[in-house]
Amino acid sequence: MVSVTTPALWRTGIAVCALLALSGMLVGIATGLARFGVPIPAVPVALHGAMMICAVFGTVISLERAVALQRLPGLLSPLAAGLGGLVAWTIGSVVAAQLLWAFAAAVLVLLYIHAGRSRAWSLHLMVEMAGAACWLIGVLVWAAGDLSAAVICWVAFLVLTIAGERRELMQMIRLPRVARVLFGLAVAMVLLAVVLSPLRAGPAALLLWLACALLALWLLRWDMAPRKWAAPGWPGHVAQCLTVGYVWLLVGALLGLYGALSPGALPAAGLHAVLLGFVLAMVFGHAPIMLPALLRLRPVYSAWARVPLWLLAASLLLRLGASSAGDLPALALAGVGHAVAIVLFGVVMVAAVRRKLS
């Protein structure tokens, strides 16, 4: 695979991918608000979940991997993921978006294989590669008409990617045998859920939520983040975001398990506890680390960066309560809270970067 030999083209490619992820996020916010009845015209509401997972998180995750490898062809994955979102909301072509997202996921798998062959295979790398494969499987089963199986696969994609990244940061820590066994068991359960999802969606969902609960407890017990909760500056920000995210993963998993026995609006809101509470908390937490790596921008710490985390948490709690009560105006208010938290975090990070540049 060709290394970076044209810095200008490399920087341009990264900037284009970042802009595509940003546009996908804005469309995802708009479609989410439209689903709650907020009058926003001309947005593909039915593609809200796919936009957020494939066009936003897929682009960001694959861009991070491409930058880590410093390989120009690696940008094909985030570029395809971002373009998939673009064609989905501009021309409304679901098939074209699915083809681009499948290509992006397949290239991401190849990037992990390249990393393993050119550097060294490790547990965390194989877990992240398995997550990328889940993304690909999810797109394929969705294209085949099985959206329920696709959701299971996409949750597995995000959960395994984050779990693998956290495990990577802990590889120098000597974990007890029980921790290593439980981590492997949780990953195996997630993968088994993905295999079962096109065949038996109910048992697959039950297995997935059990695995997510186990991973959440594992992260709360053995990850470094909860121990650094009171740290000053960005380390404390990262620790709080990650710890709160682990709690949301546990809450979402428990609601998912409840939904396996008693389907309804509250268990469905539990899915968003994972996709919003857990995943976005990871994005909020890792942004100060990712910006220097991706865009060579080092934000100056601001205590305001923690406000969106707690605003997101409050709006998610409101969403859970409103879902349980069937309160549609409160649900719409919760959706607005989600959107404000995301936009506010973007504004805070831009201000933090500008302070550094000035």
C-alpha cells in the first residue's frame, strides 16, 4: 500500500473526509429532529440511523485508521463512507449509498489486515477488525431487506471498535486472568449475535445486550478512565466522558434486555442510550486526542467542553422518561437537547482550537 508521498493531497483528502462527516452529522441531526415532529423539510427521515452509523461514525472511524497507517489509499474508506451519506441525502439513492458504505467497510477491513501484516497482530487489532466486518455484514443484510439484523450488526461494529481501542490503550497493563477471559467472552458473544442476527433476530438481540452489559461492567471495573475522573484539564474531560459513556452502555444494554421480554418504546429508547449516550460520549472524550492526530489542531482546554456531555445526559434521561410515558412534546424537547449538545460541543472545540491558533 502506497505511503503518503504528496502531503498536500493527503491533507486535502483528510479535510474532505472531515467535511463529509460533518455534513453527515448535520443531516443526521436534522433527520432525528424531523422524526420527533420538528418541521424540517427535505430530509431523508427513514435513513436517520444509517446516516449516523455509516456516514458519520463510519467515516470518522475509518479516517482515524487511515491516518494511523499514514497510507493514501486508506482514505478511500472514509471518502466512500462520507460520499454514501452525501448521495443518500442529496439524490436519495439508497442503493448507491449501500454500495458506497459496503465498499467503505470492506476497505476498512483491508486496512486492519494491512496493519496486522505490516506491523503486528494483536488482540485489540483483531477485535477492531471484527467490528469493521460487522459494519460490512450490516450493510449487506440491510441491502437484503433485513433492517433488524443490520441494527444488531451496526451496534456490534461500534461497540467492538470502541472496546478494541480501549483494550489497545490498556495493553501495557497486566490484567488479571479473569479480566482477560471476560473480555474475550464478551467479544465472542457479540460476534455470535451477529452470526445469529439474520437467522434468529430475537435470540441474537438478547445475546448482544448481554454482551454489551458485560462489556460495560468490564470497562467500569478495569478501564483506566474511571480512576482519572477528578484529573484536571483534558485528562479529566476524557475520563468523565468515557465513564459516563460506559454507564450509558450499561443502561442501554439493560433496557435492551428488558425489551427482549417486553417490547415497547422504552427498550427502543435504550438503543439510543447506546448509540447516543455511549458512542457520542466516546466522540466527545476522544475529540481532544483525535483533532491533533487528524487535523494537526491542538485545542486549548476549556471547562465548557464538559457541558455538552451533561446536557446530552440530561436530554437522554428526558427521552427515557418521555418514552415510558408516551409524552410526544417531551420527546421532541429531548431531541432538541441532543442536537444542542452536539452543536455546542462543536462550537466549544472550534473555540478551543481558535484560542490555540491565536
